[in-house]
Amino acid sequence: MNLLLPVSLGPSFDTAVQLAIDTAKAHSGRIRVLSVVDAAEIHRIEAGARPGAIHLALHAADEVRKRMTAEGTAAVADTLRRCEAAGVPAQGEVLEGEFERELVAAAGANDLLVSAAASHFVPDREDASGKLVLSVMREGGIPVLLSGSAPRSARTIVAGCGGGTRSERAVGAMARLSLWKAVPRGILLAVDDASEGGQERIAAPRRILADAGYPAWEEKILPGPRAATFLSFCDSVDADVVVLGGWGEHRWNDLLGLSITGRLLEDGRRHLFIYM
């Protein structure tokens, strides 16, 4: 398994590194650590020169480039040292470019993108938590594993079974990577007021796991409001990882404000495996 680990800003990156290392060790994987120097920020400084002060702007932009490159190089080197200490093969690089474009390009050569639910990539961390890596998932066609706010072992996995192709694709992506095949507790969860409807939602994920050689997971069908019931159940079993099939609305405000994915991102306590 090849894992892509983009260097993000802020303390959440440390948890993402640990999750990537744990996942790679469990699946004989390799990690590619990628730091992207934000070309847009550099161009913004260059373009902001007052008349007659172009040379000052160019100098300022060059200093920012040097600083960002040095910070990225240090972060990559530290991550590679942690991988080596854990016995995980890894390689790293620092590129200058546009964040999303570079990550989408890199995603095509990897199986899984690992980052933090609270990841930020824009200077001053003005971008919404996790927004960039979820955009990469949509454009790059790669599953995303987002770390929660604190390290936690993957002992209880809850896979959301909402019915339709999104849930099937998410569980299928998990199964293709053989993730959490030997987990102590796996649960297929459907929220439906009718037992028959819940069984229909669970049927395809159950079949996918069985075809991939997974042991039978527990099955839960619960009535009630979808988001509140789902989140309450995750709390009740202290889920470590939640598997979700993207979201119904592609507008970012809808994702953050209304969906289970958005609520879990905001909560930040659990790891999220997401695929559209």
C-alpha cells in the first residue's frame, strides 16, 4: 500500500504522521511525504508591489520562498526520521506549486491519502479544516483517512450504510486496501425507521466485506433522525474510525453544516475514512 502524507500547518500534522505510520506498518505500506511551497502566496507578494518598489517586493517574495522551503524541508526530514524509527519505508520531497494541483497529481500514484481532520494548508490557516484534502479526494479519486485530534488505536470501526453507491464505494475502497480486516470490532450501521429498509442498506456492504474475506461484522439498524442517531451510536461504542461514503451535497457549507461528515469533522475526536 502506498500512502500519501501531505505536510499541513499546525499541531494536527503530528497526529496525522502517527496515523500514517500505524497504517503503513499494519499493511506493509510505504509513505510519500510531500510538502508544497505555496506559489500563490509568493505570487501575491510579488504582485503587491507599489510603483517603484518592484525590487523590494521581489526580495520579500524570495525571502518568503526561502522560509517556506526551509520549513517544509524540516517537516519532511522530521517525518522521515519518525518513519525510519518505526521501520516504515518512506520518501519525501518539497515542491513549489499550487496546493490542490500538486496533491491531485501526487494522489494518482498512491492508494490512500492520510491527513488530519483539522488540517490546514493556507498561510495563517485561513482555510476550513480538512477542506483541501477532501477536495483532492473528489478530484484525485483517492480515499482519504483523516486523523482525529488525538492518537487512538483502530479497535472499533463503524461503517455508515446509507444505501446507494456512496456507501458501497467507501466500504469497497476500504476492502480493496484490506484496512482493519482483523479489527477487534467492526460494525455496519444503518439508520432507518423500518427494519427492512435497514437490511437493504446493509446488504451491499455486507456482501463486499464477505467477498473480500472479512470476518462477519456486527450489524446495527437504529430508528431516529439520521445524523443525531449516527453520532450518538458512535459515542456509545466509542468508535475509533468511522467509514463514510462522501456526502450528498457538494457545496462546502452544506458539508460542514448539515452532513454526518461535517459533524464528525467539527467534533474531531475520531479518525474518518472517506471515499466518494
